[in-house]
Amino acid sequence: MRGVDLGHHGDDCSFETILRRHDLTDPVLWRIAEIIHEADLDDERYDAPEAPGLDAILRGLSMIGDDQHTLTITKPIFDGLYEYYHRAQMLGREPA
């Protein structure tokens, strides 16, 4: 939505805006922000090969249910994405 406080600002997507406004510095959240940015804006600002898949999943979910349904379904998806990148950071490599 245009003009909302936590929407797109400058070159940032809404998720990046939220992280900045709340001074969140967790590198895992920022890695996820890169993926979300590319899924949303597709401007090739970040190397995020996961972005097209995430975009397809989120668009498809929005076609089969309302916003609450999408939020319910995507919570474990984003929790899993967070855990994957968190473990990768701890291990210094992609987790098996």
C-alpha cells in the first residue's frame, strides 16, 4: 500500500523497512529480507535464487485463501527459512 509507514520506502521493500524501523540487526533476518526483496521487487539488487520460488508459493497461497489463511500457512515456511539460514551461519556452510 502506498504511503503507509511500514511499506516500501526508497529502494526497500516493506520487510526491509520493518527491520530498519525497529533497528533489527540479526543477519539471518537481513538474509531473508534479501530474498523477500527480490521476490517482491525483482530488481536484481541481491543474489537471491530462492526468490522466484518464494514468490510463486506466496502468490499461489493468496489464490486459494484469504490473508489469514496465507499468514497461517506461511508462518512455518518462514520459520523454516530462518532456521536454515541460522544453522548455515552457525556452521559456516549450508546445513545438510
